[in-house]
Amino acid sequence: MARNSLLPVKLTDSGRPVLSPNEIECFFLSGVDLLCEDEPNTWFPHLKSGLLILTTHRLIWLPDATASGNASSVPLASISQIFSHKKSLKSVFASPRVRFQVSPSPERGVATSGSRSVVVTAVLRGKGDCDAFVAKFWENWRARAWEEAESGTSSGSNAAAGAASASSGIYSSDGTVRMVGVSGILRKEQEMWESTDKSLQDAFQDLNALMSKAKEMVMLAEKMRLKLLSGPNSQTNATNDEEMGSKEEMQELLLSVGIISPVTKESAGALYHQQLSRQLADFVKVPLERSGGIINLIDIYCLFNRARGTELISPDDLLQACSLWEKFDVPIVLRKFDSGVMVIQNKSQSDEEVFTKIKVLVTKPDALRAGISPSDAAMTLGVAPAMAKEHLLSAESKGILCRDVSPDGFRFYINLFSEIERDDMYLVKDQGIYASWVRAIHAHG
Amino acid sequence: MQKLGEFKLPHFFNYPPYFTLQPVRDTREKQIQLWKELIIDYCKTHKIFVIGIDEEFPLFTNSLIERSLTHEAREAFLSALVSEGRAEWMDKGHRKCLILWHRVQEWADILLQFAKDNGLEDGVVTIEEIRFGTESHGTELHGIDRTILNRALKLLEQKGKLVVFKGTSTDDEGIKFSV
């Protein structure tokens, strides 16, 4: 009998579950145990204090760093019943529990002992809104999103088979008239146009509704403002104090509108950044490779948000997500240069390599004489000029380079100071970089 | 090799970063070191006793590479000399700096040597004669800065090697050696 009969979950390098197409993560809960109370120590593994993710298709359980057990999942399809949450006096003190029945469905990979259904209990030890979770659980279970995906693929294969068998007939396999020839194309165009038009109209209707509401809201706000302004003048002295009090209250109310409920942010906070951090680690790989192993944090912010489309994150969230990398085993790090510029770079990226390249660049005869600018370095190193400047500055702080600030700009030279004899300023040793420099300036004239 | 008057300039005088105050500590220390030596050498060669920080000073500008020291850099280099006892600020605003390519004690020794060489062990000499007289011609004392000379005289007076007596005017001050 298999020890763990739940479905294994594929994880990305950063430890995020690989989702199937159309699968959306809906809810995160930390500190969740999964266990089967009916049959302890049998087929169902006891999964202790992990992260429970509810998606549209599955319940995914991921182990914490400290917890034991493998990442597992229960397809919502195999759940035959979700038991309603019992409110008892006992349940007030104990950790909330959610029970659901899993039916055996070998084709989905969930095997139970024999063919009996079992009741699985999720114990929610962590903080988190249990009721909201249950509501969402029900919603997803009823929505049967997995069926859409299945019917999509199966109808696709049916259509292909149908097309092959019924290619000579005028009816297609699903009974509609097949589109043939130019008229077919035109009709298809027409249909598409009509459906686009309809969806556009729907969209505009929604928009109109929103606009009319917005107008009302603006009017309401305006009204309140006017009332507040005119308040003191129209009142008699006797009621002034009371009015002032309510006015202040009103203003406070107005101010607080639009601020995201801090409770929500608090409760979602820790997990949100953790997941964001892992997702970001996966995302960063490609752009990082393209930009030579190091990339500006601002660039990543833009790329990441563009990839996310509408669900934009704030710079602060990004920073938090990056700073969490230290705790995970990811191959990238957030690095802050002395100038304050922050970059993301591969752990394997070594400064030595960059410094060697800079040294070679800066000891060429022309560079010896006239120095190099950040853009010269950018071309050699294959990075952005701003990035190149950071490299030059850190090479400077290592004593490899030194700077020349003049009306011509900011340039870097190989550090000759360490080469010059203190006791004999006129001495130029035959060998060494100082001699090469002297030769370079004399060759130039 | 480039020259400033009689003074031979080292190669690194044409190294542009030499004229930018380096921000990295180790590099800056070495840079300051080289500047200190150059300033002292130059002043000694040209008998320059006072450097005005915002005034033209040939060393602080290199027209060949079109570089010039900033005020901050000048002050940093001169301050380094001051902290070593090889220079002194003449005012609180750090605008004028007295360069002591000989320390006051060394100047005092030179004075005594001068007295011996000219048989003045018990004799009298005016300050004017020391600074611009024929006796001092060709010695380091010729053209010596008044402030420095006074300091050296005071030092010797404390040791009882000489007495400074005043004449009718400041130009008229005299010294009686008693070596």
C-alpha cells in the first residue's frame, strides 16, 4: 500500500507549485495540518503544519521549512462532500477544523484503501480567516473549473476526430453547418464581429453603470464638503461645540475612506510576501540571464509588473519580496551598492571576474592616458551604463581604480598612487603599471 | 620632464586623478602623502613661506592636462602638513598657510650656525641684516619670512642664546647673540 496516496505536486526551483493552465490560486493558509481521523496511520499521511493553498482545481499542501512531508495535493474533483463548519463551544477554543470527504477516484490518482470514501480534516493552526477559506472552498468546489479544462481538451480531440470522419459532409460533428469557401469565411467574420460588438456593448454598459455611480459619489462628497464648510456659519453658538465634534468625526470618516483595511493587509501580509518572493525568484531568471547576471531592481520592477498585467505590486512589496530571498534557497540575491543602488544578481556572479575585465580595459594605452567613462565600461562588460558605473565605483573602493573629476566629466583611471615610491617621487621603476603609464603619455606627446 | 621654473615636476603631476581628491581612504592617504612632499619640495626650492589657499599657486594648477585643485583638496593637503607640524594656519579661516620646510627648531639651529660663521657669537645684528643683508646672502636665511624668524628668535631667547632688543621702529630690531 502506498504510503502517500495523495497526488505529488511539482514545485518550481523557488518552491512554488507548478499550476496547470487556467488554474488560479485563491487562498493561502499557513500552519495547516491535513489528517484522516477515521484511519490514523494508514494510507493517509499525517501532514503537519504546512502551507495550504486553495486553487480553482486543487487543494495543495506544501511543507514548511521545518515541517516533514512531501508537497501533496487533493483534486477538488475527488471531493464528494464538504461538511459544514460546526459551531460549538469547544470549537471556539480549539483550532478551527474543516472536514471534507474524499472519494476514491483511481483515474485521478487518489487511492483510498479499498474503495471507501474517507473524511479528511484540515486543522487550521495558523492565523487566517477560516470562514472565508471555507466559503472560497465551497465556491471553487461548486464552480468545477477543472471540468472546463477537461471538456476543453476532450472536445478538442473529438473535433479533430470528427473532422477526419465527417470531412465530406456539410454538417460538422456538433451539428452546426460547416463553414465552406468564401461565404464561410465571411460568415465567420460576421459572427466574430457580432460577438465582439456584443461584448463591447456589455463592457460599456458596465462602464456606464460605474460612471453614473461615480458621479453620484462625487456629488455626495461635494455635498458633504459644502455642508462642512457652511456648518459653523449657520449654527448658533449653543450648538457649536457639538457641531464641531461631529464635523471632526465626519472629516475623519472621509479621510479613512479609501485606505485599505489594515487588518486585511496584516493577515495576508506574511504569506503574501513569501509567495510573491518565490514567484519573483522564478520570474527573474530569464531577464537576469539576458542582462548578464545582474539587473537593476527598477528594471525588474517594471518587467515584473508588466508581466503581472493588472495585479500590480508596489515598490515596497517588491523590496520585501526580494529581502525574503535570504531565507529561501534561491540562486539569486538582492545586493545594495554603496551608492544605494539596488540590483538583483546571481549568487554565482563574482566581482573578481568583473574586476579582471575592468583592469584589462583600463590598462590599454588609450585608457591609461585618458581614463575610461562608465559608458566605455558598459560596452566592455555588456551591462547598462548605470550598472557599469556601480562596478567602477566598487572597483574604486577596492583600490583598483581612482577617479578624475573635471569639467570634462567623471572618468576612472588605473590606480597609480600605490605604485609611486613615497621616498623618491621621481623614481619610475622599469617594470610595472606606472612605467606603462609614463610610456603611454609620452607616446602621445 | 616638465618643469615649473627651477623645479622639476614628477611624472605623476600629469596624472589627472592626482588633482581630484580621492574618496577611498587608502588611495587618498597615498595621494595626500605625495602632495605633502611635492608642496614642501617646491616651497623649499622657490623659498615660498606662505601659501594663500585661494590665491594663484603654480603647483595647484596643471595647465597641460587642464586640471586644478578644488578648494577642498587644497585645504585637505595643507591640513595634512599642519597636522604633521610642517605647516601652520595663519588665521582661523584657514586662508593662509605658513609652510615650515624647516621646523622652527631647525631654523633656530641655522641661525646659530649663521652667527658662528660670521663671528657674531657675542655680536649684534639687526633683523634687516639677517633677512636681506650681505652676510646672509646665499644662505637659507636670506629672505626668511618674518613670522618664522620671530618664532626661531623667541625659541633661542628662551634658551638664553640671544636677546632681542627693540629700536625706534620695527625695522630697527636688533639681536645680541650670546652663544
